[in-house]
Amino acid sequence: MNQDLPRPLTAEEIETFQNDGIVCLRGFFDRDWVEFLRDRIEEDIANPSGMVKNIDAEGATGRFFGDTFVCHHNQGFQTAVFDSPAAAIAGGLMRARKVNLIFDQILVKEPGTSTPTIWHHDATYWPVAGQQIATLWLALDQVSLESGAVEYLKGSHRWGQRFLAVSFDPDQQYDEDLPPVPDIEAARDDYDIVSFDMEPGDCTLHHGLTLHYAPGNKRSDRRRRAYIQRWAGDDVVYHPRPNLQRMLRDPGIESGAALDCELVPVAWPREAAAPRA
């Protein structure tokens, strides 16, 4: 499994991420990573962590499975955090000096799944503040709009607007004094929306304030398995607020402090990474 980037990030890729809030990188994870992570996902589905929750919409068909903080539950995902190219991708594209893993996650939309992923951006779900916040989304299957490819609203991270987080768990609600996400589906032609057909081993990195959405997986006969890592750069600090997405535990750091701790470890550069649990 390749530890290092298969090639350097280009100036164009870095600028695309900075300007559009989304960039797709082809083949940055080799076939061994794909097979390794597919196996880890099957292990987690068979034996999920205590952070797993129902994310199927009421009355939905199929199955939309998600689990979070999986590297604290399965040693193999910890290998993917510290030994894959992911942290270097995030650090390079964000122009960060170091990156911390906020948490990692798996999302699986089985064939026949009707539940969409609503329009949202990520940063308002988490107890962090700063500009260098990003999500790496690694495809473990062929992905197209028919199987639930993520759609991104280019440039929305530069709107200067934070939107209310809406829980993906039908039984949970968040509460913060923020406006709701606009009804993008009602006016899609007014926005610059992009999505990517992806092969296993391709990944995207999107900014924490880039609005994005994904349809269900109703029109294909293949699974949509993704391994996801949430990254923070060196300008990001701990910013707890009430009624946010549940974290695995209290990180044990003060509000306004750097994220460096056992729960939110430094993963890049590798020589600065914390010892593994």
C-alpha cells in the first residue's frame, strides 16, 4: 500500500481546491488500499462501533450505513490515517504546516437505497473553528450520479456564510443560531454544481464550508462504499458549542486551544505525528 503521494500535487490542483472548494485527485490510493479498506468496512458493518447510528430516512428503501471515529474502533483504519497519502493530500491542498484528524468515517449506500444526503456543509457540525478544515472522500467502488456521487457547489466556501447543521439522524436535532441552507434543489440552474465519476482509489478533498449533496443509490446495481477523513490545519482551534454532532468523548483541551491531543491527533507531517493508540 502506497504511503507517499504517487506524484506531487500540482499548483493547479492546489489553486482549484482554494478557489472552488473542491478538487478530485485520480488514483492517489493504490489497489491494495482499496482492498484493505473494503475489508475493514465489512468488519465494521459486522461489528460496528458505539458511534454507529441510523441515517436512513423514514420510510426509505435500501440501507444507508454510517459509522464514525472508526480508527478508534478498528486498528486498520488507524493505519489508513497515519500510513496512507491522505494526510499529506489534505496538508498540501490546504497549504497547512500540519494537519490533525478530527475524525474518520465510513458511509455505505447499498443498491436500492433511496435516502439522499441533504445539502449541507461540514464545519458547523463540529466543535472547531478556523479556515483550514476539509474532508477527504475516498471512493472504494465505481461512483456515478446513478450510484450516489456527491455533488458540490463550487465556490460556496467563499460566501462568508455559515449555515445551520441538520442532523442525518432522524431522532436527533442540532440547535445553533444560524440560517438554514438555501433550497438549492429548487434553483439548481442558478448554481455552479459539479460532481465526479470516480474509480476505486480516486478521492476528492472539499473545504469544510463547501455545500454538497448526494442522491440515493436507487439507479445502480453496485454498492457505494466510501472512506472519509475530516482534517484540520494549523489555524484550527477547539470551539465547543452545545447541540452539535456527538464526538467520541471530550478531547480534554480548552476552548480556543490547538487541537493536538489523543482524540484529535497530528497525522502530518509524519515526523510530528503522535504515537498511536
